[in-house]
Amino acid sequence: MELPLGQESVARTKKIVHVDMDAFYASVEQRDNPSYRGKPLVVGGSPNQRGVVAAASYEARKFGIHSAMPSVTAFVFDVAAGIAKCPGLIFVRPRFDVYREISAAIHAIFKHYSDFVEGVALDEAYLDVTENKQNIPYASTIARHIKTAIFQETQLTATAGVSINKFLAKMASGQNKPNGLTVILPEDAIAFVEQLPIEKFHGIGEVTAAKMHSLGIHTGADLKMRSLTELTHHFGKAGHYYYKIARAEDDRPVEANRVRKSIGAETSFARDLTDHNEMLQELEQIAQIVEQRLEQHETRGRTLTLKIKFSDYHQITRSKTMLASISELSTIFEIAKALFESIDLENRSIRLLGISLSNLDNAKQTQVIQLPLFQNGNIIF
């Protein structure tokens, strides 16, 4: 089915394309090393060094391995028994310089069709093609052209979603991976959202989904029945977002050339943390993700902010600004740990931890690129 452009009847309807490369880092490694093809592969830190999975090939994903998982968890199912989670799993160190080069080539393809391109990651972007440079009348045709051009240029596959806003385009691109194309037409948008299981919504992770289930919210239709007042009562500011997407609404524009202000990672835990050592272990894992993201974007930061949310949803932050910019894991974790240990926890349990760096050295960053990452089923910004 086609999503038309430029017609009088849909003049005010946006045409958004979401492009998501398929297992990008892992696919690049399999492309460049034929011996890796068809085998389970992880890009990330070594299990021996308490590393974190940055990406997993589709062969590895069949064994439940995913990004943000501790590498040792991916490497063995039972550490004590030494039982392999995924026999023959290959670990490869990230080559961010290569990934950035390929990403630049992909973004050049996007720019052939529209100047309204918002990078979400090195391997993911939104395009507003309501008006496009090639005067192609259908957004789905543009998506097909982009997928073909990406493969011809990089020998890598991409999946695309097409719809009337960013939320729906994102949901569409997740429907038919890898190497797929899905269109959600304006007249189908509400029905699509109503039948969608709540845990499939972008931005609703395992913890939030579990809370919604406890409230009797299992599908988009259930979510749509709840008032804005009720949703904000249970979910705070996020309730506004949930209220809108339940109605297939998302007025966020595709923003090109925004300047990045911070780089960070946070995770909500499936169970509240009560053990001090476990809290520090999780904090170190988050610090590793932040280090990876700084390396991906060739930048450093001077202000580190620690974020803590307790089981009662009370949230606090602590910050420290350095004289010189930092990006090394040891320094990030050392400062975050010092901030953490300066807080009197008073036997309180923790629901969320986060680390971010701001006051960035942005000389090489002209476009904001956020990297969604999931741990315990919850999005890490």
C-alpha cells in the first residue's frame, strides 16, 4: 500500500519515514569478515573485563542475547556451572570509526531525498518527506529507494517504517525485520494502536508494562480508555506521552541539526535494588555504556550528573564539573561512585540509576544522535 504525498486531501498530514539498519554493528563485522557470517556474534566488551554488549547478530539474538546485556551474561548462562548460553558465540571489539564512516554514507543517501533528517543513532534516523527533493509522490516509494541505495552503497540491509508521525513510523519499522518495509496508513493508525500489546509500544519497557498490566492495561485500546489525569497520576510526565500515543498522536517534529547537549544512559530495574554492591555493579555497567557512546561520537564532557530514583519514585540528582573533559570509563565510574557514596541512602531501595555527561566538546557534533538501548526491558536514553 502507498502513502501519497502532495495531495490536497492530505495536505496537512505529515509523511514520516523511519529507517533502522539491521543489527548494524554486527552486520558490518559479518560483512567485513566472511568467517563470521551465519554465526552468532556480539560486538562489545570482553566478558573477562566486565564488558557490555553493544550489538548482537540475529544468530545471537535467537539465544536471548541483546544490547546492554553484560558480556559475561551473554557468554555463559550459568557462570558457576560454566554452561554456554550460546555455543560458538564470537566476541568482536567495536570499530566505531568504521561505523561512523558507514553512517555518514547512509545519511548522505537520506539527504538525497530530504533535508529534514533526524539522527537517532548511527544506524537509525527519521525523515520528514512530506515534501521531498525528488518530487516522488509516495513516501513508501521513497523508503524503497532508500533501502535499495543503502544496500548498493554498503551491502547492508535496512528496515523502514512509514506513517503519519514519528511514533507510528517507529512502530512500523519494528513490524517486519530484517530488511522489511511496513506502512501504517492514516485511516489504519487508530486500529493499529488499539490492537497493539502494551509491551510492544516504543518507550514502554518491562517495568512500566508490568505496572500497566497491574492496572488492567494490556493493549492500546485499554490505554486509550484511561484519562489524562489517571495516567499522569500513575506515570508522572510520561502519562502525557502515553495519553497521546494511545490515540495514535505524536506532534514531535523531525528535527535536523540539533546540537547535542549531553550523552547519558539510565536503566530502570525489574526489581528494586537493595544491596549496595549490586548498585555499584549496575552503576559500572551504565558507565561502560556512557563511555561507548562518547567514543561513538568522538566527544568528551566536563559535567557528570548522577541520577537516582527510589522505589517511592522520589528522584534526586548530583553533579560534578571538572576542569578538564573526561571520557574514560575509569574516570566516569570513579566520579559517579563518589557521588553515589556521598548520598545517605537510609536503607532505601533504588528503582533507577543513570549517568550523563554534559558541557560536551562538540566540535565534531552538529547533529544530535540519541542511542536507544534496553536493559531489563526499559529504554536507556
